[in-house]
Amino acid sequence: MAGTKAPAPRKPTQAERTKADADAKKVVARNKKARHDYHIDDTFEAGLSLTGTEVKALRMGRASLVDGWVEIDRGEAWLHGVHIPEYAQGSWTNHGPRRKRKLLLHKEEIEKLAVKSREKGHTIVPLELYFTKGRAKVEIALARGKQEWDKRQTLREKQDEREAQKAMSLRRHD
């Protein structure tokens, strides 16, 4: 079979590229402060119950998760403190920027989060807000608060890692 070539890979069609783009995860906002201030124990993906103007504002890539937290109330999970600015072309139907939003989770997940969040030092924080398959999702985490020395230790480890990477890259170029 010498001399035979494998067929060249075919190019994806426009429809396949469009579907792949729609299925891709498009991140709107990340909460970097949460990873600095908390030890992340467990993460969950939750859907969001949003109004039309909120979705349009998110599609423009505008949101802030920094002051957000999740609260379990009567068997439902609610996202508080997340800032989604008003949609510029919205009318009187515009949403409140910091209103509480319902999270869409399975009952077992809500119960697990409720039990764990009642423990001392635990909380539920949003980590990332994104679109996947055209739906707005939020990644939430069950987290434990870090002490001040924990935060300093994390920063020190990151600095050491950066210095090691820099030294290795300089070594490779020699």
C-alpha cells in the first residue's frame, strides 16, 4: 500500500461552524476575587431566570459578579448582588441592575448546597457567568472563607510560580 494517501480532511460546512460557535462557551464575567478570598470546595452549573433586557445586556458582555452571593430560601436558590447594567435600548420594561435572580438547579443540588452552606465558614459564591448553547449559565461554588495569611500564602505561591516560569523561559532562549 505504499504511495496511497489518506483522504484530505473535509472543511466544515457553514451550518456546522455556526452550530459549533453556538455550542461554544462564551464567558461574560468572571469573579477573580472569589478565588482569592475563598477555598473552593465544590462547583455547580446553574441556569438563570432572566428578563429579556438582562439577556441583551449580558450578550453585550456587561456584568459584574464581584459582590454576588447565593442564598437558599424555601427550597429555591437566589443569586443576590450581581450587577447586570440596564440595557441601553430598553424602555420602561428595563430590569433593576441588582435585583435578585432565581437560579435553576435540581432539588438534590439545592438541598446539598443548603446543608453545606449552614456549616460555619461556608458560603455560596458565583465564579463565572457565561452563555452555552444560547443559554445564560452561572458557575457557583460552595466555598470556605480564607484567613488573611491564606491569601498572602496564595499570592506568594503565584509569585513563585511566575518567577519559575520566567526563569525557565529565559533558560530555553539561551
